[in-house]
Amino acid sequence: MARKYTENTKLSEVLNLPETKKIISKYRLPCLDCPMARFEAGMLTLGQVSKTYGINLAGLLEELNKIS
């Protein structure tokens, strides 16, 4: 069964796969490799991250769901 990413998906779930991490990087989410980001990724959703950093959530979800 294919994985469906939504605004409620935790960032940590997306960062587990190399191909999805590339998409997140394309949207210029800052500090993906810093220790605090790894901690926060388990708590933050794609919707929260998109709102905070002005990321196009619809575009992000579309790209993520194309590869899942």
C-alpha cells in the first residue's frame, strides 16, 4: 500500500527516506542536519513546518505523494 503524506505527517516520517529528504531539501527547509532539527522533526508536522517557513504545502505534498 502506498504511503499518503498529509499536512499531519510528522517531518521525521518524511526524513526517513533519501528520495523524500531530497524533496524537503528542495523546498529549502533550514537546518535539516542540525541536532535540534532531528529532535523537533519527531514533533513537527509538515503543515506546521510549511506555515513556519513559508513553504508551499500543496506543492510539497504533491511531490511527496508522487513518489510514495
